[in-house]
Amino acid sequence: MEINGKTRIMGLLGNPVEHTLSPVIHNSLNQILKKNGVYVPFLVESEGLETAVKGAYELNVLGLNVTVPHKNQVMNALVGTDAAAEGIGAVNTLVRNEEKHGYVGYNTDMPGLLRAVRSEGIELKDKTVVILGAGGASKAVAYMCMQEQAGHIYILNRTPDKAADIAGHMNHLFGRDTMEAWALEDYRKLPEERFLVFQCTSIGLSPNVNQVVLEDAEFYSHVEVGIDLIYNPAETRFMKLVTEAGGQAYNGLKMLLYQGIIAYELWNQVSVTEEQAEAVYDRLYEAIHPSGDNIVLIGFMGSGKTTIAHILEQTYGYTFLDTDAYIEKSEGMSISQIFAAYGEDYFRKVETRVLRELQERTHHAVISTGGGMPLRRENARLLRELGKVCYLQVSEEEIWQRVKDCHDRPLLECESPKERIHNLLTKRHPRYMEAARYFIPAERRTPEEIAKEIQDLNG
Ligand code: NAP
């Protein structure tokens, strides 16, 4: 990106700011939307906050995010606040207002979470909701549940007075009596029905990944959907307990993503599409989960994944692993039998589970993957987390030459296998390109040359 006389500044006011992921979101958006802007963190002490906000306005800073510990105090330095920020009592986004000569404060945590929740097809209206925790984030969740007219809302906290303050404030603000505050240990008194849970405590946050705010399996048997605001680790213990009990579980990464996107939209007067949001999500995910030391080979059938993986094993000492063989062993069935018995969707989910297992136990391995593995977006992310993903790219004609006499390829057992290859490759090539970190031309070269190139990349 070229910085020139027209570059606009966006940034974050907070203390500390060193670990923020906001630059990943906003600078990715600048790049994707080709905006001449740059986003930087500003470390600001509480005593200097008002001066910093006024100074930023005079310096023509386009927009600012605000984080801990300034989300409340910053309201004294603004020329206005939107209704949600006022109701929640916290501002995380400042938007320039030239008429009023200052910044107007918004809270994008709340609409960010709402957009994340909706993107998963979850509706809040008339639902029974349980909010665990009564800190800063819980206020935004409580406001969202009231605004979206959830049925009954229970807010449970270790310090019950803080939960009571939020419930009292929200009931008053919305002129209802639907939010009730309890002590955390009173969860056993919750009604015998299925509910939606927002996990808003800081328990379970990395590195304390084995901790959870409630352990009781009986509680989880009532959880239809569990949303943990924590996003690191990607799957918290709370989420695991929800899934094990048969519920759906989500982490807070999409909330983080969308609160940033909404701020960016407010500053730049643009609308970010879902496809662009997905691309930013991928970069956020990669920033949190850096790649392991494995080599992952992806590509179409016949692209040479197994051959090259074996050369890397024998010449450079990697452990060889084939995901299809791994799945066949763990499921006790061949891939074709799994497809025939349960369908492709089931198979892709098994692939996701296997990738998570490999995540925990695989190091310095070369992993040869099934040809459809990166089709599921989640699998593509997990592959990149596992190691350096190399796409072995081979032309349609070359693939046909390599596989036409094979009789062990279920996908080619059809009337027109050549056409099948064309259709599948057309669909898969863009997904391979998205998933891969390295693009490796894999024809008219020896397998040894290709293996050497990959080893050099990983070296
Ligand atoms: P906060 O204001 O510090 O509140 C922390 C909450 O956790 C309080 O309810 C606190 O209870 C509870 N808690 C802490 N330790 C506990 C323990 N040992 N036992 C029981 N409860 C305990 O933090 P916050 O700003 O609300 O953030 C909460 C979580 O949400 C954090 O993990 C944060 O990373 C995450 N978050 C995510 C996003 C996102 O974009 N995804 C945005 C904001 C926050 P007491 O009141 O009794 O102390």
C-alpha cells in the first residue's frame, strides 16, 4: 500500500493496545476495498483521553475505535452518541461530524454480535436467553436481547449485584420486566426448557483453555445454542460441552469481525459484502492461529499428492499422513461406503473433525488430503492452521491422461468421466486457490523437483 498525501488515518484508542486485532480487520478492508487508508493503534492514558480525541479531530483522523479502559470515559469527549451506545453506556467507535466539529460515539459491539448471530441463522425473538457474566460485554448482549424482543432473559453472575444493575437498567430502558438477575450458582433453578446461552465471562480464554464457568451436564442438556464471546481458543471448553450435549456452539470471532466491519462502514460510507467479510474473517483467523510446522498438499485427484508426499517422507524425514486413509480407519468403512451410506455432507463434517484431531497431535508431517477437502470453508481454515498449504496444480488434460486407466476412483465411475473432471475442476480450482498459501505447478517436472521446491518453501 502506498502512503501519500491523500491517505486517511483510522485508529484505536486504548491501554494496552499491543495485542489488538483491529489493524488486521481494517487494513484488510482498506486493501480489499482499495481504500487509501491506514489503521494504527494509539496507546492513550486515561488522563490524556479527552485531549487525544480532540487532537485526533484536529489532525483530520477519519475514525477511531475505543477499547478498554476508555469505552465509558470517552463519552465525555464527544459531540453526541447514538441510542445503542447511550443505552449500553459504552462507546467503541467514533465517527467524524464536521457540522458539530467533533466525533459522535457509536457502539458497534451490539450490532456486530447481532449480525454474527443472524449470519448463523439464529433468531432471538421470543427465545429464552441465559447470559453468563455481567461485565462490559454482557451489557451489549443484554441490550441486543431486549431490542430483539427475546422472551425471558436470565442474567447470571458471580457478583449478583452487577447482574441486578444491568437487569434493572435494561427493564427500565425498554419499559419491560423480562430480564431477571441471579447469582451464578442459581443456574439449577432455570426453567426446564431449551435456551440460548451467551457466555460473556472471561473464563476459558487462552491460555486457560480448560476452564469453564459452569460444568454441570444437566445445564448443557438445556442449551439449544451456545455462543461464547471468546474467540481464542477457536473452540472453548464451554463450546465443547454445548456440542457434546447436542447443541450448536459458536465462538466470538464473528462478533469481533462484524463490530469492526460496521465501524469501517460508518467511517467510509461503504457497504461490505458477505464475500468480503469472509475474506477478512480468514485473515483474522490466521492472525490468531498461526500455521503449524506441517506440509499440507491439496489438489485434484491425479495431481501427485501421494507420490510427492512419499518423496518428502523418504528424502526429508516428514511423517506421512493421508487424510482419506485416516478417515477410513477411524470410521471403519471405505470412502465410497461413507458417501453411499451417509452422503457427502456427512463426509465433509468427518473431515472437519479429523482436521481438529490432527491439529492437536501432528507435527513435522506431510499431509496428503482428499481432493474435496478444502471445499468446506472451515476445512480450508483448519488446513492453513495445520501447516503450509501447497496446491499442486495440474491441467485438466494432464489429469485425464493420468487417471483414465484407473479403476479405483469412485468419482469417475460414470458415463462421461472426462466431462466429470471438467465440471469438478471448474468448481474446485477457485477453492484450492483460496485455501493454498503456495501455488505449485505440478506437470512437466519430476516429482523430485516438486518435492524439493516444497521442502525449500518450508525450510
Ligand atoms: P469484564 O468486564 O472484565 O467482565 C468479566 C466477566 O467475567 C464478569 O462477569 C466476571 O464476573 C466474570 N468472571 C471473571 N472471572 C470469573 C470467575 N473466576 N468466576 C466467575 N465469573 C468470572 O470483561 P468483558 O469486557 O465483559 O469481556 C468478557 C469476555 O468477552 C472476555 O473474554 C472478552 O475477551 C470477550 N469479548 C469478546 C468480544 C468479541 O468481539 N468477540 C467483545 C468483547 C468481549 P464478576 O462480575 O463477578 O467479576
